[in-house]
Amino acid sequence: MKLQQLLSMVRRCDADFGLTADGDRIAVGLSGGKDSLALLYALAAYRRFCPNKYELCAVVIDAGAGADFSPLDPLCQSLDVPLHIVRTEIAPIVFEARKEKNPCSLCAKMRRGALDGKLNELGFNTLALGHNADDMVETFLLGMMYEGRLNTLQPKSYLDRSGIKLIRPLLYVREKETAAFVKDVGAPIIVNPCPANGFTKREVMKSVIDKMCDVTPAAFERVHSALTHPERNNLLPIKE
């Protein structure tokens, strides 16, 4: 995937859901994975022609699991994006002190808290996360199959305590497309050292989607289309 194609999808997502506003100060939650790297490239380039002018920085939450984030510094410099690395003890707390059996939820909450704190410190009002179209469909299936509710990732929302605007500009982009993009540009992917990586319910949903597509090749696109076009919903009404 080329940058022009990635930008086209980001621009469409912004136009459809009003993600950016003039004067926004946007911080990319940069993990060093393929999705957040693709998002960083996209938003750095989108500044040139976005109808809403915004300021951009990148924030890395170092969970204390041993990842080496040093390759991100020259990358951010080349993109003219200030980089802020927040050192934490999230991994030791989750895996050693508390020995969580299901660590992902607590880790996500602590990482989000660290992000919120850094954005408030920097005076940034918007957090951009690299969730993609696959994440959106997987979240929908997770909620339906494990919680019995219809729910998915929102393109734009607001964090209750801080009031920070949360945006997800990659919800029209497939995971395989972000992977192709970062490979094409030679971006430095940071290996995720988390012990739970690859052993989550989300991985199960990836397998479910693969099986759905074996039966109906366009299954993923149909589910994603249903989620991004709410007028197609025909659910039972709630009795008042």
C-alpha cells in the first residue's frame, strides 16, 4: 500500500465522522507496531492538506517490559513530529505484583491513564489511536459472543474524566494494508515483548473471521459495511 492510498482512507474517515477540528493538538499513541506507525505517517502527511489545521506529536508508553523504542526517535524527527516517551512500571505491576490471569484489560486501562496524563501535561486535546478495520470487526464479534451485546470501536468519542477527544482514523484500513504500508516504507517496527501477545480472545476472533470468509469470501467486508452504515440496522426496538 502506498501513502496516497492510506491518506485517501484516512481523509474519508475524517470526512465521514468529523474526526479533526481546526486548532486540534493531536497526540498519536505510538506503540511501534504496524498500525500506530501507519497512523503516524498518515497524520504527519495529512497535515499538508487537511481542511482543519492541527498540531501533531507522538507519545510512547513504555510499559517496562523491555522494549527498545530508540529507533522511533530518528523516524519522528524525519516526519517533523515531536516524540515523548513515558516510562512506567505497568508490566511489572500487571504480571509480577498482581499476577493477573487476564492482564489485557488492566494493562489497557493503565496505559490509557498514562496517555491521558501525558496529554494533559502537554496541553494536547486529542488522542489518535491506530485501531484498524479488523480491530473494529473483532471488537464487534467479541462483544456479541462473550458479552451478549452489540458494540464496537467508535471513530470519535470523548474520555469521561479528562474530556480528551479520542479518534481512530484507520477504521477504514485493513490490518494487512497497514502491514504492507510499513513494509513498503521500511518503518522500524518495535517487537511487542508482552507475555500475553498472541494468546488473547482477539486472536480467537481472527480465526472466527477466517472461517466466516471460508464460507462467504466477502464476509468481513459485509460486517464492516454494516458497522459503518448504521442506517442498515434493523434491530428489535426497546420497549419504553
